[in-house]
Amino acid sequence: MKFLDAVVAGIAGTIAMTAFLYLLSFVTHRVMKVVRILGTMLLNRTHPDGSLSELTGTKVAGTLAHYAAGIFFATMYLALWNSGVGLPTASWGLLFGLAHGLVAMVIWYFFFMVHPRPPIIRLRTYLTTLIFAHIIFGFVTSYTFYLLTQPDYDFWQ
């Protein structure tokens, strides 16, 4: 049952993170739409001018990959909690999100470096923003898991 709770929590965290990135993209007019960036790169559909693909298949591939990664990391959080590292609390969720964000930043950096035709975006801004997005992921994932499992301690400790 805890595995299914982690899956639901991972989906909730991914929704929150994606919403944050899309809202930031809308407000700043910068390319931060992780689903489109991921789908474009996975399917190698970068336009000749360096822009992202608008094709439905690109968005589907990006969405599936992004949510699969969110579920994977949520199950890693569960594995850490089950091994005695932290608890699903606000402080641990923020800490896991920060650590997870730093890992994601490195992975994305190398993905851009090895990709044959990466999209042209402000990479430094995107990578920095990913850290904050993953902190949101960690917090929401931990809170959702806490709500689903209803442990006998306070989330805000």
C-alpha cells in the first residue's frame, strides 16, 4: 500500500512542479516548459532555429517521461524513509527536494551537453529554476504521502 501512496504522491509532486514551471514560463516569457523541452530532446525534434516542437507526440512523450521520473523519485523518497533516513515532514521534504533538484540539475546539464541538437534556451536560468521546482516537488510529495499515510506525528516538525 505504501508503494501506491508513493505513486500518488509522486504524481501530485510532479503536477505541482510542472505547474510552477509553466506559471513561471508564462510570467517571465522564458522557455521553462519542462514537458516540451523533455519531449523535444527525447524525440530529437528540435527545430532548425533551436525552438521546441509543438507536436502532440512530443508533448505526450515529455509528459510520460516527466511523470515516470516523478514517480521514480517519490519511490526513492519512500525507500529512504523506510531505511530510516528522514520522515515525510515539511523539513525533510524541502531537504529531499533540494538534493533531488541538484541531482536533476546535473542530469539535465549533461543531457544538454551530449544531445546532438539541444533546444536553444537560457540553460543557466533553466537549471537554476529546476532546483526551486524540485524543492516544490519534494515538499508536495512529502505532504501528499503524509496525508495518505496519516502517521502519528506532525508534518510541520
